Amino acid sequence: MTAVQADPGVEIGYPAARLVDAELILGPEARLRKGTILYAGSRIGARFETGHHVVIREQCEIGDDVSVWSNTVIDYGCRIGAGVKIHSNCYVAQYTEIGAGAFLAPGVTIANDLYPGQADSAEVMSGPSIGAGAQLGVNVTVLPFVRIGDGCLVGAGSVVTRDLPAGSVAFGNPARVRGSVDGLTDIGSRIQADGESASRYRFAAGEPLGNSHRVRR
């Protein structure tokens, strides 16, 4: 481990109860905030950054330039590509795959067990696959085995129960494809100045809101 900036109260290499390779590989220039716990047995790329009280379990493979914000848990056996941003209060279930550049807004929950509590289901549990550049809005729930295509946009509060094709816009419970990212209304026509300040905006009525704003850091 090289050039790790870690607050007091960070645990690096926490021992896993499961039998795994005990070594944690953490790339350079990590920034780990108080309450972060990184289990032994994972490989994490360069410039990894966490908020407060983040847990990364064992046997995860995480690319470069990934950020995981406060109170989020990445369970064991996940694969997360470079440049992924996972916001606060998210749960990423075991064996989930997230492609490069994807974004999970606050409160996203990912499941991996079709029939919780049943032994047969536990033997084949698998999280979903979320494609590169996909964006999941606030409080989206994704069920096991689902495949979300590259560049999808999933609206806030949706429950994704079926595969979504690449580049689609989907929302609802269950989430249904409503259009394509290429066909989205231009952002400039979705907002307008309120006349008092150019920095204050209101959304135009008539269309559902999607993801939370990305916070510049």
C-alpha cells in the first residue's frame, strides 16, 4: 500500500470470516474517511475514495478512480469497473458486476437472492450486471440476475425486475422501457431561470425526474 490518506478509525485488512486470500491490495493515492472498513482479500485500484462508514467486503475487484460514499456496503465477490461512482446509503449485493463509469444515486439497493431463506436459492445467488455508463436514480432497486445494458438511465424509485437494453430509459414499478437516452429532452428545455437569480432553477412540469445531481468534489 502506497500513499494512503486514512482518517483515524479506518480499518484496512479486516479479517474475513470466510476462507479467502488474506492479502488486501490497495492502489496508491487512496482517500479513506472515518469509519471505512476494507476487508482482507480484495483488490482495489488507484485513487480509491470513500465517504464515512463505508464497508468493502472480501473478494471484490475494484478498478481505478472509484468512489463510494457514506454508509454504503459493497458485499463480497463484486466486480466494479474504473470510474464508478456509488453514492450514499447504497447496498451492493454479493456477486454484482458494475461496468466502468456507472453511477448509483443515493439509496440504490441491489439484491442477489431470488428466494431468501431457501438453501437452493442460496447456492445459485447472483447479483445483477449493470453496464458501463449506466445511471441508476435515487432509491432504485435491482433484482437478482437482471442485466442493465450500457448507458441505461433508470428513473428514481424504480424496481428493475427484467433486463433493460443498452441506451434505454426506464422507470416505474416494475421498471419499463419508456424511450432511449438518445431521445431525451435537452436539459436546457427542462429548466428555466426563475427571474431572480441565474443560479436558481425550476424543472419544467410534465416529465418524471430521474437521478440526483452529481456533487462536484
